[in-house]
Amino acid sequence: MLLLALFLLSFGFAKAQNVTVKGTVSADGDTLPGASVVVKGSKNGISTEMDGTFVIKSKIGDVLVFSYLGYKTKEIAIISGVTKMNVTLVAEASLLEEIVVVGYGSQRKKEVTGAVAKVTSEAIGKLPVADLGAALQGQVAGVNIQASSGRPGATANVQIRGLGSLSAGALGPLYIVDGIPASGNPNIAPEQIESLDVLKDAASAAIYGTRASNGVILITTKRGKSGKIKFDLNSYTGVQNITSFTPLMNTTQQLYAEEVRYRAIGQSPLTFQFNPNALDYNTDFVGDVTKNNSLIKNVNLNINGGADNIRVNFNTTLFEQDGVLLNSGFKRITNRLTADFKKDKFKAFATIGFTTENTEQEPWALYESNAMAA
């Protein structure tokens, strides 16, 4: 009986023994700062540090509850001999569908459905266009996008909430590229964009001020991912044809129209007095300055890879478009290098972009002038 009493006493002492548990809370390969670690059924709890680490004192037999907004709660019991825990949380899909975290608070998704729109890289890259605005056309409800002109490489006019300024240079939205505001259209190749968010409500001004009066477009470029280096090469080629020419009269029809016009005012046309061989000329002035089967092509190379502490992504895009008018065209080469570095508590992100483009523009009013001459 004495031995049994000593055994039960030692067991109770071991169960009530205080221990210090250390560890890390992470999710999706990244640590979670500010995650909650609480001893179940008590007020003993802490939040993880910036690097996701935690240190908490408890007793053997207690249950630690790990929780973080948007992730499933996990409970782990403390057993004898365990003083270190590396906990991985899983995203709570149903919760993410119900709540949207925005820069000016958190709201239910149904309340911001019309105010915040997200467009993925797959949707952006469907159209063979050079301009980001043209790639968004028809993708986001409530966003009006119109082509500024038919010239190759011309940027589109983007209006999110209608006209918001008397200044022509302040009618477009504010573009934010990887957290950095851009001055006007950043002219990024659509193939280099990972995702795009459009903030359509006026509350976005709470973050970016009056610059956001015409809406905000948040652009996230492609980032590096851990793993072996991957090379992705894609391209497309097409031709452009004019489907609706300006209807023109031939020489006989033109001379008849001149005859009717002059007779109506009691005069005779002087065409043959100035040019006796007028019937010999039947020039298509409009067709002489236009061309069908104008080439358009795009080549994109993406290199992605890295280790756990450093990830790199390099993207280069060549876009060429010949105009349907003579002496017109557009060529652009866009390069972008992004890198993520993480070492213990230190994190750094850098992006470098370099773009060179050449626009060849036809003589002013070439098409209109030839249509009038015809």
C-alpha cells in the first residue's frame, strides 16, 4: 500500500509539473505573427512574435489552443518530455468566403462584392493586347474602358466611377504596383501580372487620399516560388484585317456626282477642261494607305525558382504589332525581376522593371485626307 501511495503521489506531481513550451506557428510556408496561443479553459495566453515564435508556461496535461484569423483552430495537448512545438494552421475556406479584410477594416463579402473586384492572371492574358486597360475590358462590372485610338500600342481610357475631375490628366485611376503608387499607367505587360484588384468605392480614399478619387487598381506582379527553377515560354501570332472599308465611288460614279452637283446650281463641271484624261484615273486612295494581314505577335519567357530563404522570378516579354495604316507600328520589350529574401526575422522584397518601346506613327490624318481626296 505504501508503494502504491508513493506511485500515485509521484504521478500527481508529474501531472502538475510546470513546463515552458516554445515553438513556431506557420501557415502556407510562412510564419504567422500575432497568432493566438492560449491554454484551454484559462486566461493564460500570448501572441506570437513577428517571426511566428512563441514561449508559454503551462502544465503537463494542459491543452494549447492555436488560432489565427482565417485559419482553423488547432488544439494540442502537452505531454511529458515535449517542450517544443512547430504548429501549422490550415486556411478556413468557409471563413475566407464570408469575410474580406480591406485596408480600412473588415467587412462581409456580400457588402463589398460590388466595391472590390479581383482579376486573375489567366483572365488578363486571354486577349492579344499590349495595354493593361484593354486587357481588363469586359472583366470588371462597373468599370468603363474605351480605346483612346486605333493606333498600335495606344493606352485605353479607364473610368471606374465616371468623370471625377476637370483635368484630363487626372481622369484615370490610381495604379499601385507591388505596394508602390505609379504615376499614371504603369505600362506593365499583362503577362507579368499575377493578380489585379480594383477598388471601386470611395472608401479607398481612406488609404490613398485624394489620388484615389477615381478608383484604385492594385497590381501584384509575379513572385518567385520555392523549388527547382522552371522555365515557361509562351507566344502567339496573329494577323489583323480591316473588315469595313470606307465605301468609295469609282471614276464614273464620281464624275456623275460632280455633274449632278454642278447642274443643280446651273453650272457645268470643268473636270475635262482641266484634265481631258480624267476617265483614265481610278485610284483607290484609301486602299493605297491601308494593308491587310498586319502582323501581331507576342513572346513571353518566365523563369521562376529559389530556396526557402530566397525566391526569384524573372519575366521578359516582346510585343510587336504592325498597324493597318502604312508607316505605323508598335514594339515593346518589358523586363521585370523580383526577389524575396527571408532570414530569421529579416524579410526583404525587391523588384526591378525595365521597359523600352518604339511607336511608329503614320502621318497626321492620313486616312481622312485620302478619303477626302478620293
